[in-house]
Amino acid sequence: MATQSTPPVSLPRHSKSNNPNPYPLSPTVNNDRYPILSLINQCNSTKQLKQVHSQMLRTGLFFDPFSAGKLITASALSPFSSLDYARQVFDQIPQPNLFTWNTLIRAYASSPDPTQSLLVFLQLLHHCEHFPDKFTFPFVIKAASELKAFRVGRAFHGMVIKASLSSDVYILNSLVHFYGSCGDLDLAYAVFVKTPQKDVVSWNSMITAFAQGGCPEEALELFRGMEKENVKPNDVTMVGVLSACTKKLDLEFGRWVCSYIERNEINLNLTLSNAMLDMYMKCGSFEDAKRLFDKMQEKDIFSWTTMLDGYAKLGEYDEARHVFDAMPSKDIAAWNALISAFEQNGKPKEALAVFRELQLSKDAKPDEVTLVCALSASAQLGAMDLGRWIDVYIKKHGIKLNCHLTTSLIDMYAKCGDLEKALEVFYSVERKDVFVWSATIAGLAMHGHGRAALDLFSKMLEAKVKPNAVTFTNLLCACSHTGLVNEGQRLFYQMEPVYGVVPGEKHYACMVDILGRSGRLQESVKLIEKMPILPTASVWGALLGACRLHGNIELAEQACSHLLELDPRNHGAYVLLSNIYAKTGKWDRVSGLHGNIELAEQACSHLLELDPRNHGAYVLLSNIYAKTGKWDRVSGLRKIMRDFGLKKEPGCSSIEVNGIVHEFLVGDNSHKLSKEIYSKLVEIAAKLKSVGYVPNKSHLLQLVEEEDMKEQALNLHSEKLAIAYGLISMGPSQPIRVVKNLRVCGDCHSVAKLISGLYDREILLRDRYRFHHFRGGNCSCMDYW
């Protein structure tokens, strides 16, 4: 207990007595003789209770253990309870009985600070004349559950056995709950099995432990066993069972459970209704969820936010907003639900718009969750100014930097291009958990500082912080971006034997990328063949990317074949393989991909049977038609796409200027300064030609015939528009920070290098994979990307 930050409780030393009864009752003390005691039950405020307290002191009644116990119960457990007052009352009692000790322990166990319950228990052992009984242990075990204090709870279990209380069902139920809360399902089940007279709470505790512990199948099996034992389930049982259905995403059984609840007339309270609502939504049955929601007579914040989040995940953002606006009251949890719904579903601009709305609202103030979501949205957009504002807000309002906020701040600064500030935040905090370390390693990795990332990992190990799967993903990315092949291999093969982290698909994909980038393609293939898990699209995609880099057609075809087996609609695989053929001069094979109309039509027909809204299939077939001059068919396809409302996700680049994020698409002319931007592009093109720049037209993904049109198409890439806007709107000393949603193409990379030298500007370009720092005509990646 020495490690607890809570100060020890000061308790009076009570004199021992020889009374064997832990709950002594004074036969002369009763409500008839002392009507003041009956007033305790009539009190509805602490003020009234204090008046009764003062009368009890004047009459001496307070010094009777039974009477004092009644006062403690009211002050600690009533609807208007005040633990501070209860503590004062308790300290005045010269000789509290065990009932009074238990009452205070019980109250603290359910309080925001359960540690106090354990401290009072320790004082009980030292000062009370009676040993803890069957009423004491469930309360202290509950406190241990809340704190997830495994060793403390185990010690209580040992005391229970020594006290010969190991057959008490209430204590055993609390132990099942305790072990389940601490994640030790084996011990929880062992206690459950040994419980001699199981009641419904016993079954509920074990079912909930399985459901919350990631074993939904076992929870459902236990529910079936409960029925065989003829134990009637209640509403708590069904909440646990529905939670298991939700974890399994088993809609069919979930619907059966809902009908079971109705058939057996189980009390359908708000908690159970919310569990049903959550199950329907997470299992994908939005219609059932909406039907239930509309029927619910009582709704709380969880009910509303479940619907809100469900709409957002379906992409129905207008409906999500409608639910939010319809909420009868909007506390910070409601605002957080809407902000996080946008932020977690790839809508950072909308998330920040709601965050700004919250700032103007008087309904609530941002809390830690709000700030974490807003920082994440700022990181996605590269909105440095807003991210800095949130940092200042945290400091101004004295909000303590816990590990969640620290991680979010580091991530924001790193993704917005200010690595120095990210490191400053990292070194400014004393407490650093694995996520703080991992976020900082990720920041160094994305900025191309592979050696520094490995050095920081060494410091992490010195600090006795155990790495997790995310840590190793970030470390392997760092090695990949900087060509540290041997270091990457060493880390990969140490993961499980040294650190106990089993490599997953992301780690294998990173390792394939590390080997492939360095030209060791055959080693990549051998690694894939030896994988203990089935290779995923990310693994084959990493190999295909390496084949593009080194022009290995044979392996590229194999990788592409595997990708299309996993996902026949992966048009990116076709495009990448086509580029590899073009790069190696295999134009006959390009024709094979782009010129066989009959085969293409058959393939696209199959793709559209699988998914009529597959825009990739339409785009590919349209390009094939255009390449072979079938313009009538191109027009027909475009009409079909318009009718379906389909369009290919375009490349998009954003730049923040004076706190406002400006977005540009390919060939965008919607910006109010569009004329000035294009004039700047003409100026840039002239300067580039004067130093011998020749556009790399192999990076053009559209099929454009005329050479001058190819050059013009390259000039209209979104990152070039963003850079041009930065040049005309930002001061010479300000770095130009651009965020792109896709991988930057080779031509734009070359142009950015040249612009940084010709205009003497620092340009930071973040694409889907990493940062590129352009300065003086060079890039931080050293063209290894």
C-alpha cells in the first residue's frame, strides 16, 4: 500500500472490550423511548442529519454503538450522503462496532476513491475487537475489483479461507467478479465451480466475466447451462448475454435473446434496453435498433449516443446530426459522441467544426476525451494552429497531462510536421507509458529518423517499459523508411522470444517491405512462405510495391495474383502491375492488361455482379475503352457511373494558412485565389524548365495521348496546387506544410525538391506513409521512399 498516492486515514485508537457480539444492541435504546432515532429515517438532507446529530450528542445517545451506527448509515449510504461528513461522524465514535466499520468500508468501496475502503479495512484489523466477517469481505473485495488490485484481492481470498468463510455465496460471488475484473478468467471460473449453492448472482458474475473478458462463446454456453440447472435468469443475466452476442457479432442469437426476454417477461429496464440497442447496432441491424429506440419510453445519454454513433458509422452524417440536435440535454458526453463519431470515421473537418461549435456553446466544457478527439482530428488534417491552441488551452486551464493527452499531443505535433515540439512534449512529462513511447517512436519514424527511433527504443527498455505490438510496428516502419535492414531483421526475430510479442500481419508486411525495398525480393518471398498465418493484402501489397521499385515482373505477377484472390475488386493491383510493365518496357503486357476488351468486359461483369457500385471496375474498363479508341463505350460507362452516383476517390492535398485549412483536388479551380494559384504554377513551370527539369510522365495514371496534355495533367496534381498557394500566401520564413491523402508521386517529389531550392523555402509534405522535408533542393528521405 506504500505506493498509493492517497494519504493515510487518521483514525482514533479505540479501546478493546470483551463483548463477543460485533453488533451490540442496547436493549434500552429504541425508537419509542428515543423518538430522535426515528427522525434519522425522515431526513432528506445533510443539514437535517446534522441537527439530529447535535441532539444525539446533547442527550448522550450518540455514544451508544447502535444509535451511532444508524447515524453513520444515513450519512454514508443515503441518497444525500456525504462521505466527508460520514468520516467526521465515524472519528467521533469512541467504540464503533463492526457494523459501523462495515458501513464505512462499504461506502468507500462504491466511491470515486475505493482506495479509502482498503485503508479503513487495515485500520479495522488494527483497532476493532472483532475480526472481519462475511459482510466485510464482499465490500473490500469490491474495492479491490474497482482498483484492479490483483495482489490485494488475492490476499483477501486467503483471509476468507483462513476465516472459514470460503463457502459463503456472497463472498464467492464477489471473488468471481473480482477475478473477472482483473482478467483472470481461469481463477474466476475455478471459484464459480466450487461455489456450493449457486444463486442467480453467481451465474451472472461468471457470464459477465466471460463476456467482458473476450470469451463470448463461453458466456453463451454458461447461459445454456444456467437454463439446464433451472436457475431463472434476470435482467442482469440478459445484459451479460447480450454483451456476448455483441462481441460475437451474432445477430441471429441476439434476436433470439430479445424474444426470450419478452417471452419470459424479464424486467425490461433502461440498462437492458440499452444493451439490446447496442447489440442491434453493432451487429449491423440498424432497422431493429431504430424500431427499439422509437419504442423506448425512457432514454438516457447512452441510448442517444448509440444511435448517433450508429448513424455516423453508416455514413449517415445528416441523421447523426439530427439525433444530436434532438437530444433533450447535451452534456459533454453527447458532444464527445458526435465529435468522435466524425473523427473516427475519417471526417476530421466535421469533427473540428463540432468542436468549434462546442467552444461557443454554454452547454458543456471540453474534457479530456474532447481534447483527445480534437487533437486526433487536427493531426489527420495537419491543422497545426488548432493543435497548438488546444495545447495552450490545456496549460491555461491547468489540465493535468495524463498519458492519453500526452500521446495525442505528441501524435498531433509529429503529424503536423513539428517533430521538435513533439519531442519537447515527450521529454516534459514524467510519466510515460508504452503508448507515449510508441507515439514518439512513430513520430521519428515518419520523419525519417530511423536511428533516433532505435535509440529511443533503447531508452524505453532502460526505463523498464515493456513494448507492445504497436511499438514494433513503429520500429519496423522506422527501419523501412531509412534502409536499416539488419536492424529491422534483428528486431523482428526478437519480438516473440525476447519481448513476448507475437508478430502479426502488420509486422510481416513491414518486414517484407524492409527486405523488398533493399532489393532482397527472394528473401521477402521466403518470409511470406514461412508465415504461420495466412498472408493478407497488406503483405502481398508490400511485395508488389517492392517489385515496382525494382522492376521484377515475375514476382509482381505472383503478388498481384494473390492480391486478386483475396479481393477480386482490387483495381489498385491492376494499376500497379500495369505501371511495372510500362517501367520495364513490356508494352505487350500493358496491352494485355489494357487492350483485351473482351476479357476486360468479362472481368468487369464479374466484378459488378459482386458489387454493382464498384467504381474501380468502371474506371478500369473506361480507361481500357479510351486506350483502344472506343469513345462511345466510354460515354456509356460514364453515364452509368453518374446514374449510380459513383466517383473515384481523388487525390487531395491540404495546407493550413492562418488557422484555416485549404483543400485542393487534382485540377481544382474552386479556390477564391484560383487565378493567382495558376499564375504561380506557370511561373514555377518556367523556372523549372530553366534548370533543366523534364516532367516524368510515367507517373501519370490517366491514359492521356498528347504529350503536352500529359505535362499539363502532371502540373495539376493537388500537392503542386497546395505548394503554389503556400508560396503566394505565406511569408518567406514560414515553412509550407502540405498533407496529402495518397502516396506522393515521383514527379511531384522531384518538383518539390526543385522548388525548395529555387524559392529558398522549407516544404514539409506528409503523404499516406511518411514525411518529406524539402530544403535547399534536397529531401530528408534521400530518395529512399
